[in-house]
Amino acid sequence: MVLQASPVKQLALKHGLPLHQPPSLKSEEARQPIIEARPDVMVVAAYGLILPQAALDIPRLGCLNIHASLLPRWRGAAPIQRAILAGDAETGVTIMRMEAGLDTGPMLLKESLPIADTETADSLHDKLATLGARLIVAALPKLERGELHGELQPAEGVTYAAKLEKAEAALDWRQSALLLDRAIRAFNPFPGATAQIEGQAIKIWSAKPISATGEPGCILATGSEGIVVACGEGALRLTELQKAGGKRLPAADFLRGFTLKPGQRFALAAD
């Protein structure tokens, strides 16, 4: 919970590179350092604001965005998490030329990768970051040689990846085990899937869908392999949990400090 400089900032400071962190680029004053640098191209990665047209017009070769989805699917702020939540079989990275719209620009390079059944937002982010780095390094010399002309995004298949809200992370045990498993993986590491039992908040970091039946939210079994909780369809074996103020722990260690027994019931999201 301590504010820290990003790896990009740390590297820039280490090498004495000019560094600017304006809250936005809407004002001419904020854009002035970019204008003075006379950039050939600007590259944007994981930037949470829409760049104004005045900023996009500065580089002679334009602005490129490393977007973590196969556009036009999952335009917007949380493409990695939304792809997992939706149960997509694959995702990828699109290098696109930026426009004033939200991830609407022409596509220059695109490459896909599969989403494993155990993939979390954290692990998928790292894979896509590596893929995006490789693609942008390939794209820049091609752009300079005039070899990247861009492909317009199709009108069909457009979806929007809305920003994650903490309220979404509350598990509703009336949903199927498959959907809840996706939610747990999509909200790992942020904001962390949450559940309530007897007034206590617990975060659930990993689980596995299994075949079992019972009243949604009811604990069916506990043991070293995990805590089995009935869902609207099937059940989840919870394998990594965290109590308020505690550490993330395997289920066996968690149960040593937080007693849970068959018959106890997690609150439904609307309880």
C-alpha cells in the first residue's frame, strides 16, 4: 500500500532520461515537453486516459497503442479480465494506430494466444506484456519504412471491456461453479474475489470446479485439499484464501487459523 515509482520511471531515472508525468495531456503546457522532443512516434501501453487529438498529432509517424486484446473485441480499460470472465478461448495483442476514439484505430499488427483454464489476470497479463513487447519492437522499424498501413477494425464483433468495480468481486454462490471460477481468476490480483461467512470477509484467490451438489453457499467438506462449497450448479474447491488482515494461504494452512466446518454457509451476494 505504499506509492512506488513504476518500472518505466525507475529505468528512466536510472539512465537520466527526461521524465514527465502530467495528470493529462489536455493543456498545451502539458504537451509542450513532447512537442520540444520532436518525436517520430509515441508508444502507449496501459495508459488509462484517452489522448486528445492535439497530442496524437504531434509525432510525424503517429501514436501506437499496445492493446491487450484481439480488437475489435474488448476495447476499453479491462480487456484481460473481461476475456477471462467471458470464458474466451483466446486473446492476444493488437498494435493499433491511435485515434481520438476509445481503441477504435486501424490495426497494424495482431497476434493471438490461448487462455488456459487455470489462467489468472495476473499470469495472462505477464504473457501479454511479453507478446506486446515483441510486437511493438517488430512494428516500429516497419512503420518507419512505410510498411504498416493498417487495417480498419470491422464493425462486427465490437465489445467493450468496462473498468473493474470492486462490487463485482463479491461472489454470488447461486451462479455456476464454472462462472465463479472465472470470476476468481479474473479478479486475481485485483480486486480479489470476496465472500462473507458469519460476518467475516474472506478473499478467495484460487479454486477448482468439481462435481458436487448442495445448497448454494453451503460448505460440503473441508480438508487439506481445500474447502468444497456448493454453487448454483456444481461446486468449487477453494484452495487459496485470505482472511481480513491476514496473508494469502493454502487451504490447509488457512483452516488452522480460521475454523470452517461442513454445514456452515457463505452468504449469498444479495444476503
